[in-house]
Amino acid sequence: MPDHPVGISDIALYIPSPYITLQTLLNMRIRENPSLERRLKRAVETTGQEAMRFPELWQDNTTLAAEAAHRLVERSYGDDLASLRYIAVGTETGVDHSKPVAAYVEGMLQRAGVAVPDSLSTFQVQHACAGGTVSILGVAAMLSMSARETDSGLVICSDIARYDVPSTAEITQGAGAVALKVSRNPSLMSVDVGTAGYCSRDVDDFFRPLGSTTAKVKGGYSVQCYHEALDSAFADHCARRNEDPLDVLNATDLFVTHIPFYRMGITAMHNLLGKHLPGGDADAEPFLQARGFYDGIAPARQIGNIYSGSAYMALAFSLQERYRKLGPDIVGKKILVASYGSGNTMIVYSATIAENAPAVIESWDLDEVLASGIPASLETYQTWVGGPYSRDAYADMIADVDVPESRHYLASVREDGYREYEYS
């Protein structure tokens, strides 16, 4: 077995700027149909969400992925991209049944002047919100066997969450991308690939039929599936570590979970901890508070569900919060990541914060990510939910749009359906 650590060396986030508060959205929906008021208000209270981000007219999931990737390679690679061996995208928002988002991203970076080599593999992984985690573990495993120690991988978790409108699910929409540099001897955190715990079942808690732009979700049932899968995958993880579940929990300093909405992460952890802590659920709250769990998931209230990237957005904010509190003592702290994908799968793996993590975290500006939001009009929001549009309609709409400088954008869709991207 390889004796060198593999894991994550850096993280970059890209969240589109337009946002709408849920209060604004509720006011509109209730004016349209007063009978929805009770259900919508209850849904907001249940989820704990406050706002959502959504893409610009000229953006799609591929441009979001490219924006996050571009930020990461500029900061983490500089002019030296010869080591890049893999570009993998975990997503459930594909733009082509054949060509992966990763291949588009490679071309978009190259057209923007980034020296991405051709001597690499690009691919896409789909399993609802867990596709990014499958990509991370897969690339890490391949790098551990690589003949070159300097090889690395670029994993992008990118998605746009869309639901039928109006509906109670509408308030949990969102959009964004997280790019991660995966390498040997990682600078940020090493990942224990060998003890990852799994659970997979064939259920219909959430799905998006071919040809549909919106997902179908059974809210209560999906929460139940999440809890059951977390219990099973965590048990599998503990068995592979040959450790007692309580010992694993007590040895963990940061918990990271998939956050489809703010309160889901909280109820999931309470459900898990309540089964294993001596005081049951009564011990869960102080246990999570002491580990800064709530600070890591708080940004999701303002951004919404970004599907495959939600756990890794929480990871980045958790690491920043812990570093601000602990400083250099963050090195060596243990992380437990629980990544859920509806339909369904759960992956639980452990990681250890690396020696160079403080320098990596100091290079981030996550406060800017939160501050980048721009209030959108209801008309702008309605234009987004009204899409996607025909190629001719899109061409007419984008003709009058000024794309900001240094942005990747969908320039056109050819008659044969091929998507053409440019860099402003």
C-alpha cells in the first residue's frame, strides 16, 4: 500500500452574485396565491433558509465550474500546471449527455490563457450531491498510485439547484461551485481513503427525469433517507477503522455534512450524536457548539443549496472559523465528512489537517464570497426560473447584455445544440 498521504491542498469557491431574500420571494408567491401562505412560511421556518443565490442570464453550470477552477489554478498553481493530471467534475447539472462538464472547463481555461496541458484525463461523476466526493476519493486513490509524486488533480463540485415553482422546494434553490486541488502530501488536509464508509440504496427520495430542468423531491422521505444512510455509512466507517463509534466522535474536531438546507445539517448531526453520546441528544448541542459546527453551515442560509458543493462550502467556512479561533493549533485536528447523494448514497470519511494548512487558509477571502451578493429584482429572478430558453431566444436576450470583464460565459448555442463558451 502507498505510504504517502493524499488529500486536499487548496479550495476555491465561486458563488454567482444575484440573490433574492426568501421574504421577498414569499411576498410575491403569496400575492399570486394567498392559499400558499401557511405552507410557504412553515417551509421557511423548517429549513432555516433566508436567501438564495442564482446564476446570471449568461451563466450555466459549466461557467460556474470554470470560475471556481480559474480562481483555484491562479492561486494554487501559478504558471506551473504541468503537474495537473485530472480534471473531474461532480455534478447533477450536466449540460450534455455525452461530453462532461470537465472537458468544457478544460477548453474554457485554455481559451482564457491558462496553460492547462492536454496530457490529462477529464471526466464527470454523477450521484446527486455526492458526485464531488466520489470524484475526490477517486482522484486521490489514482494519485496515490501515480508514478509521479508531483501529479495533482482538479476536482470541481458545481451545481444549480432548481425546483418547480411555486412550491415549498423553491426556497431551497441555489447555485455555486467549489474547486479543490487534490494531491499527494497535501497542504490543507490528508484524506483517509481506505476507511471511507459507504451506504447505497435504490430509493426515489429525489430525482430529475431526463428532459426535466427541475428536480423532484419528497421532502420528509428524503430527510428520513439521509438519516438512515448516515447511520449506516458512519457504522461502516467505524468498522473499517476498527474503532468504537463514540471514540471516533470524541476524536473528531470538525464535522462537515451535506447541507441541502441549514437545519438539515443540524438535525442529521443531532440524530447521529443522539445515538452514541452518553447523554443522548441532550449532549449533541454543546458537542457541536464546541466544534464550531454552526459557523461552518451558516453561509448556506444566505446562499442556498449548491448540491455537490454544499459539503465543501461548509468545509471551507469551517476551516476558516476554526483557524480564526485556534490559530496554528488547528494543525493535526481531525475532520469527519458526511456526503449525501439522493437516490441514494452516503459517504463518510475522515481527514487530518496538514502542517501547511494555516498558510493555505490565510490565502482565502471567504468573507468576500459572502459580500459578493447583489440584490436581484423579481423580474430578474423570474427570468431565471423561466429558463432555459431556446437558442434563438437566448441569442436575443444576451445580445443586450454586457458581460463583466474576466468572466466565462455561454456565448451561444449552435443549431446542432453544441454550447459555445467564451472568456470576456
